[in-house]
Amino acid sequence: MYQMTIKKNDKKRKVKIGHNRALKVKYLSPTNYLGYRIKITDLRHNKSIIISYDYSLDGIKEIALTELIKKGIKISSFSYDEKTYEYTFNTSGFETQIK
């Protein structure tokens, strides 16, 4: 937990929030030489991996989640950006790297 003090209407108040690591998941279009792919970027360490699209799974969210679980990363929540069509997974674990 991360604790901070905020000031509102001349009153100080302590607020506790969780500290998470964000992993951005993005769909990559095919090229002349490569098929559909998924890119997972660790926003804290600015490292990324690219994995092949797995047609046996249901979309990029499930493909990325399966890959992260295989690597031992426990995901606690996710969000979706409708403008960029990207997912962001959150984890409280910082020790396991994606590469």
C-alpha cells in the first residue's frame, strides 16, 4: 500500500492506494512475412515481447493473459481503451520480468 496526504478544503486527509505494475497489450497487424501478433509491454521497465496470435484462444485479452500466467505473473485487474483498442493488465508483483 502507498500512503499519501492530500489537502481538501484546508483539511489534510491520509489516503491509501495500491501500487501496481502495468502491462499494455496491443494487437499487431500482419505484414507480408509475418501473421497476426500480440505485443505485451511492461510499462515500468519499458520492455516488450511479441507473441504469435493463438487462434485456439478467444482474442488478444485471453492470449496475453495466458502468456503472462505461463511466465508466473499474477494479474489482478485489467482495463480496456476503446480508442486505441489496447488492454492494460495490472499486477502487484514486480519481481517477474516478461523477457
